[in-house]
Amino acid sequence: MPGINIRAMEPADIEDSFNLIPSVASDFLFPTYSEEGKREFKAKLGQIKSRLADKKYISFVAEDSGKIIGIVQGSIREGHASLGLLFVDRRYHRNGVGTGLMEMAENQFRKEADVVKLSSSIYALEFYQRIGYAKTTGLRSKKGIVYYPMKKNLR
Ligand SMILES: CC(C)(COP(=O)(O)OP(=O)(O)OC[C@H]1O[C@@H](n2cnc3c(N)ncnc32)[C@H](O)[C@@H]1OP(=O)(O)O)[C@@H](O)C(=O)NCCC(=O)NCCS
């Protein structure tokens, strides 16, 4: 999409990146969560925010004219990459923003890891399948948060 720039997250982006998460979660994740799951997700927002500021994590943003419209975050530990967050502003869905963010994160992961794992929302399942991820088990649920464990070989 013209005008959209995907780049490493900077400290000045943290507030706007964080603000995207509750609204996108409430539109696309909460419809599949139980009440317990919604409470659990909300209780984790503080941890999510502090991770956005943590340089141990690999974080990229998508921006349109200075406005943050997407965020991806993952990490690598002992040669294993895992994806933690992927959120795109609903007004920009189906324009390649999620794919672009994932490409940036995967390029970074590939420097140190062979495989990336993630927990997909029910909503994002087709998206992840489209970009090469496969389910490793059926649907799982943890404290009311439902997800598909998925992985992709990076090489
Ligand atoms: C999942 C998400 C990040 C995808 O972002 P996006 O920018 O819309 O994705 P893209 O435009 O790069 O999509 C690439 C392809 O994936 C598939 N896809 C994306 N969204 C889809 C959907 N809702 N239903 C079916 N297929 C979908 C399509 O094949 C799409 O290509 P097309 O638009 O040419 O048909 C976005 O929908 C989102 O933020 N969802 C809510 C939060 C969420 O579920 N995050 C994942 C948590 S693990």
C-alpha cells in the first residue's frame, strides 16, 4: 500500500503502538474468548506494554504518515524464535501490512533461528496459513484464551 513504511520500533512509538492493541483485540480476539479469557488478556496489558519497551524483543511498526497502524513483536531464545504480538489497525486490513510486518520479523529471526512458533488467534488462522505457517495441534485454550499453536521453518 503506497505511503506505508515498516521499520524498527523506536521508544517514541511505544505509546501509539500500545494503544492499537486493546481496540484490535476487542474487535477480533474477544469474540472468540470466554469472559475469563477477556479478563486474562486485559490483565496482561501491563506486561505487554513493558515488553514493547524491552530491547530484548524484536519489534517492528508499520506507519502511515507518522501514524502507527501495525505492530509485530517476537523474541529469540536459545535458537528458537517465537512471535508474541501482531496487530494491524482494522482500517488497514487486507493491504499487505501484516505480511510486511511478518517478513521484517522473520528476516530478523532467520539470523539466529531455523523455526518460528506462534499462537494464532482463530481470526488470524487463514492469514498465517497463507504466509506459510502450519498448525502443530488442534485448538488449545489457556485461561479462556483460545489459540492454534503454529510453526514455520525459516530455511
Ligand atoms: C491477522 C492480521 C494481522 C492480518 O493483517 P493484514 O494486514 O490484514 O494481512 P495481509 O493484508 O497481509 O493479508 C495477507 C493474506 O492473508 C489472508 N488473510 C488476511 N486476513 C484474512 C482474513 N480475515 N480472512 C481470511 N484470510 C485473510 C489473505 O489471503 C490475505 O491476502 P489477500 O488480502 O490478498 O486475500 C490482522 O487481521 C489483525 O490485526 N487481526 C486482529 C489481531 C490478530 O488476530 N492478530 C494475530 C494474533 S496471534
